[in-house]
Amino acid sequence: MTDKKNKKIKVAFPHMGTIYIAWSAALRKIGVEPFIPPYTSKRTLSLGTKYSPEAICLPYKLIMGNFIEAIEGGADYVAMISSPGCCRLGEYGKCINNALDDLGYHANYIELQLYDGIQGFYNFLKEISGKNDPVLFVRAIILAIRKVFLLDDLQARLSYLRARELHFGDAEKQFNKALKIVDEAMNTRQLNKAKKLAFAEMDKVEYDAKKEVLNVDITGEIYLVCDKFSNQDIVKELGKMGVETRKSLTVSGFLKDAIIPKIFRKGETHLQRANRLAQPYLMRDIGGDALECVSDVAYANERGIDGIIHISPFTCMPEIMSQNIFPAMRENCDIPILPLIMDEQTGKAGYLTRLEAFVDLMRRRKRKRAMEAGTKPEKIKEEIQEEILK
């Protein structure tokens, strides 16, 4: 969509991790200029908190802050993701739009309906561009989806390297270079080349492949799981402690359930696994990511993971419900669980103390089990005795 002077409109999405790389590629592909607001910061949080209801959750406040910064920066449109069902996300768009109007921010507002699948994505691109080019739109959608999967694969590689790198910070440095390479790819051939180059950058990191590390799954509300500002970069902090993390909720996993047609899916999706594993504890979807979180505990236990961390926003009812189900799962799931509730008041020091204590608990537990199983008994026994004497 352009004005009479053929000036491209600027469209902004809220931040959530590295998702801006995928949506900006889709917009550029159809001839629309993406406006990427400053990455979420303390200023963003301050703005969002100031103009949001007090009891609303952290993601709402951060999205509000993102939109204010985007409009102040010159964005013509702000695009919001909307979802049906029990989660308040379905109402956030209308509330944010009304709040922006009341504040005098009169940018155009548009919604992308998540569970309308490819058709919903197509309609969104059609409305935002003023075009009706099926071939162009399909190429844009495929490009964005492929970038999402590649970005999640790079995140997984980063987590592996962070827990094992010889010089802390090298993995993140190479990861940022890989992101720039992926961002520049604008068609299938370029993206295939970018994938090789991006992983080649990651392979430059020196690491100890034999280092003993802990493995932890991170589950919870998807925004907090994926966005490093809102979760205070938990993956990085755990990496410093020698912990390899796996995010149970990812954008690529969500796309498999909500966007990608069944005929193109491979294997069991996250939602399908959730319906299977959560059945003994939660019989139906109660909104948000509660069903997935309950199943993620069972799945982590099934795979012998060292622990699982559940991150949720303060006042998020579905996640509060899932946390109350976790104790009942202990009869069948022998795995440490750390619940973390986040809001704008969460302090870094106390947060890190809880992480350190949880990592220490998992490490002691793993050593004890290894000793009982007869794995390196003398070395492990000495380490446990030393810690007991401290």
C-alpha cells in the first residue's frame, strides 16, 4: 500500500526475540518497508508500564512500549498478533489500539489472526500492501517461515556452544554475525547460502565437546520464553553456569501447529504431544500455553533431562493453573522444576540467586545419581564430600 507520491508505508511489529528478521523479510518481499523499533529496553518497559493497566501481564506492557517507540520513530502502521480462545491475547489488540488513540498516537492499526493459517497471513499481506499477487505473497510467506526455522536452529546451536565455549562471549559474537547473514537473504537461493554461512560462523567458536554440562528445558508463556529482555536473558545466564538449554516453546513450533498445513508437517507437533502427555493431569486446553507447559514437564522427565524451568508473567491465569498442577505430577515425574514469575519489578540479583541455587541442586542430584549408578565413583564421591563439608 502506497500513497499518491508512491512513498512506501512503514509497518512495525512488536519485538519478541529475533522474530523481526522473519517478518521484515516478508514485508520487504512484497514492497512494504518494515520499521523495526529499538529493541526492547528499560525505556520500553517504562513507557509500557506507565500507560497500561496495573494488573495486566508483562508482555502487554512491553508490546505497548514497542508500539509507542515505533510510532514516535515514524511508523505508519503497527501490526498486532491476535489469537482466539481463553488467553487475554485475543483482547490485547483492541485494548492497545484504544490506549494509543487516547494518548494521541494515531497510527494505523492492523491485526494478524494467528489461527487463520496461511489464509490469515495472506489476507494480512494483501491488506497491508494493497496488492493481490498470490505468487508474490506465497513466496513472502515461505521466506518468512523458513527464516523462523533457521533462526530457531541457530538459537539451539548458540545454547549448545555457550555451555561449552572456551572463551565466554565468543558464541554470542558469532551468533550476531550469523543473524546479519540470515537477515540479508531475500529468496530461497540466498537463504540456502546464508544457512551454510551462518553455521560456518558458529563453527568458528572454540569449545570443549567433552565438557560435562547440565541439560535444562525452558517452558512457560511463549513470549517470555522467546524474548531475552523479558526473561532477563536466562539462556545466557544459564550458559555461564555450564547449562545447555532447550526452549520447549518456539515460534517455529507454533507455526507447525497454527500456520503450516498438515500435509507439510513432519512428525508430532508440540500441540499434538501436549494433548497426549498432559491428559493424566489436564484434560482440556485452559488458555495460554498451560496445556503445553504441563506436557513439557512430562516430556522432559521422559527424556531424562536434568531440570525444567517454567517462566510466566505475573497475573497470567493459565500459567498460574499449570504451576498448581506441577506438584501433582511429582508422583510420575521425578524432575526438578523451577517456577519463575516475571514482571516489571523483578530484580536481577534475586533472579540470579534462584538460578544459581537451582543449578547447584541439579548438579548435586546428577552427581549422586551417577555415583549410585557406578559412574566415576571415586571422583564424584570426593566432589560430593567436598561440597558437604563447605
